[in-house]
Amino acid sequence: MLIETEATPNPATVKFIPGRVVMGMGTRDFATPEEAEASPLADALFGLGDVTGVFFGGDFISVTIAPGAQWSDVKPDILSVLLEHFTANMPLFAPGSAGEIFVPEEEEFADDPEDEEIIAQIRELIDTRVRPAVANDGGDIIYRGFDKGTVYLRMQGACSGCPSSTATLKNGIEQLLKHYVPEVTEVRAV
């Protein structure tokens, strides 16, 4: 089995492509070892010590390492864990754990029902234009809410903590949404 790797705009994150479906539908982001306990693969990656984030996309895994860690030291261990997992056809999630998209409760927003048409336009643009581009860079972006002109988005995977994510959010996504949805005045990460 060959696992390809790709650099991402975030120097702390590398995208690993195992050549098979990882999540299929949806994504899952693990930001702590406790969250990773839901997945034997994420748990094993965090167990390496220098891993600070794991993200499962449709056909890739993005891994983020700690400041000061070197990819030349960590990458062979990550590849070994991934190879072992996929060649043994191990389950991605532990029995009884939720494998779907995980969104912490503190990030839930209540959309105003009167904004339903605006929100539908925002979601459509994010799903068709933004998410595919962000997935190419090893991450994902999730709609969290719309309130008084402000769109709230959650950055995941390589996008979370990426030095260029603020520029992407403001110069790319915000401009796109403002252009197509005049009611949008600002985009913020949560």
C-alpha cells in the first residue's frame, strides 16, 4: 500500500492520502487526545507524542504536529501507524462512538428563521465553492451561523491554526460571500 503525502499551506500540517476512502461522507476533526479516543487511528496518531491535531476528510487524513517538532522525525512514525491501520482494515471509529461531524456545543448558533433564504445561499456557496478548495489543502470549513450580517465559520484540519487562514477567510471567503450575498458584511472564524 502506498500512502502519498502533500504539503499544506500550514507548515505544521501534512495531508496523507491512503488511496482509499477515509470518511466518505462528512469530516471529523480531533483537536485533543481526549477527542481522539473515539477513533483507534486518531488515538494512535496522538499517541506518537508530537501530534497535536488529526483531521479525517473524505479521502485523506491531515496531521498537525507541535511547534518545534520536525516532520523529518515524525513523518515515518505517522506513515507506519497509517499503514498498519489501513492494511489491517481496522475500523475508523471505536464501537459506540459517533463517527459523524463533531461540533462542540459552545459553537452552536441559532439562526434567525427570517434569514432562511440568505443562509441557504451562504451554505450553497460554502459547499460548492469553498469546501472543495479547502479540502485540497487538507482541511474543511463548516458553517456555524449567520447573525446581523456576520457569517461564522469553523476551520478544521490544516486550516485550523494555519498562518494564511486569516487571509483566506478575509480576502477569499468573505469577498466571495459579500459578492454573491449582499447581506453578508463580515466573516469570522469560531
